[in-house]
Amino acid sequence: MNPHAKLISALSLIAGTSITISSNHWMMAWTGLEINTLAIIPLISKSHHPRAIEASIKYFLVQAAASSLILFSSMVNAWFTGQWDITQLTHPTSCLLLTMAIAMKLGLVPFHFWFPEVLQGSSLITALLLSTMMKFPPITILLLTSHSLSPTLLTSMAIASAALGGWMGLNQTQIRKILAFSSISHLGWMAIIIIYDPKLTLVTFYLYSMMTTTIFLTLNATKITKMTTMMTSWTKTPMLNATLMLTLLSLAGLPPLTGFLPKWLIIHELTKQEMTAAATIITMLSLLGLFFYLRLAYYATITLPPNSTNHMKQWHINKPTGISIAILTSMSALLLPLSPMILTTI
């Protein structure tokens, strides 16, 4: 990809995200979302592979539909209340339309179908952007309007997302699709708590982004895209594979790793809100995700499964992986002892 085009796309992504998260007016928020959509499409389609072109078209159609719904929702609210302020969303129809639009942008169930396909058609770094940075503006809009949204609708979508993310991830062999369903499952955890404790949703998103960034950078350094290459990647970077196992288990939410912190806090808050049934269901559904994370960790580090592979052994690489992966891995695994400090900041 042309360096100038890559620079323009990167600057547009930063500008679009900044405009959306700092705006109070619906038109400015919509403008930022549109800039983001137009900036990421060249990055998705840069390989010129038919799958990448298909992914970019799917992404554009879904995001354009969701942006239209956001604009229509804000216009309906302005028509009935005279308010263009994001925090003044009060009309019931507008609230319902906005929930649908943000669910489409994020990939929440039942608007999730596009997300695994788009991630599978993108490169690992573009998939990282789609899983983390591109989720930030819609989540910000959801945070600003959380007091107006329907708790029943969001809880239903959250539990459905946790269930589908776990079930669909079980029979995947492509790493990007597994991480896409993992993202859908984690979005369910964020959506269920956003009305009761918006700051906790933000902390969950930050920690999820950090762990996902670590995994994608590790996969990019070792050039792993599917399980069959993961089985033999220990010959190339044995230490990186060992740290990948820790990050995967942290993303699964196993104590005493960092990923346990947001799930623990969300279950605690749901129990305080007398939503014990919802907390129990979403905790049980997270065990589905735990299964495929354990399977990935098993393939990455412990031993080869008892079957043949057509891939040649991959030997050591001389290219340094950089210190950023080491720092991110340490944070992804070892932040739990700092949880009192994190709790005092939110």
C-alpha cells in the first residue's frame, strides 16, 4: 500500500475517532463515524484479494446502514424534543433505533453476521483495528446515552451475544474467526453492565483492547492465521508461544490473570443490582469461550495433537519482535494485583 495513502488513512482514523468521542452534537458524532468508515475501507481491501474486497464491501454496507439509522434516530428525537444533544435522547423510538444502530456497528447479536467474515478477509493488523479502535466511537455513544436505553433489550442482546460468541467459536479453525467470536462474547459482557455502571464498561473495554492487541501483535510476529500453523509455530518462537498462552488464558478470564478482573467486577455489580439470574447465565456461557481459549493455548504450547499436518516445520526467525509485545503481555497477565488502584480510579 502506498505510504501516503496509509498515512492519510491513519490520520483519518485518529481524526474520526477523536471527533466522535469529543462531540455533544449528533451531526458531529455521525460525521466522525463516517470518516472512520471511509478511512478503514482502503486498509481492509489493500491486498486486492477477492476475499478482502468482499470484506470491505460487507463492512461498508453494514456501517452505512448503521450510520443512516443513527442519523434517523437523532432526527426523530430532534423532531419531537427539539434537542440535538447526544445526552438528551428521550424519545422511545429514537432509543430503540439507536440501540439497533450501535448493535450493528459493534457486531452485537442479532446484527453480528458481518463481523467474523470481515475479520477473516482482513490482514491481522487491520483485524486488530476493527476489533479495538473501531469499537471505541460506538461504545462512547452508547455510554453517553446509557441512561435512556432499555435495560431489558440490552440484557437480552448481551446474553445472546455471550451465548453465540461461545457456541460459534467452538468449531472454528481460523484464528481470526475465533477472535471475532471472542469479541462478540466480550461485547456481551460490556453491554450487560453499561446501564448500571458505565465506567466499568470502559475499564472492561480498555483491558479487552490491551489483551486483544497483544494477541494480534504476537500472531502477526509469528505469521499465524490458523490452527494448523499454530501447531508448528513453537519451533520458530518458543518464548513468544509461551507468552501467547498466558494472554489467551487471560482473555478467557482465568484468575489470577488480568482478564479475570472485569468479569469479577461485572458479576459483583450485577449481583448488587439484584440480577443474580443474568449474572449466573452469562458466567456459565463464558465457559464455552474458556474451552476454545484452552484449545488454542494447548495447540500453541503444550504438544502437537495426534494427527498429521502438511505444513513444514518453521525454524527460528532473526527479526526481533520488539519490546511492545513484551510490555503488553506483562500487562495482560499481571495487572490483577493492581486492581485496588484501578478500582479507585473509576
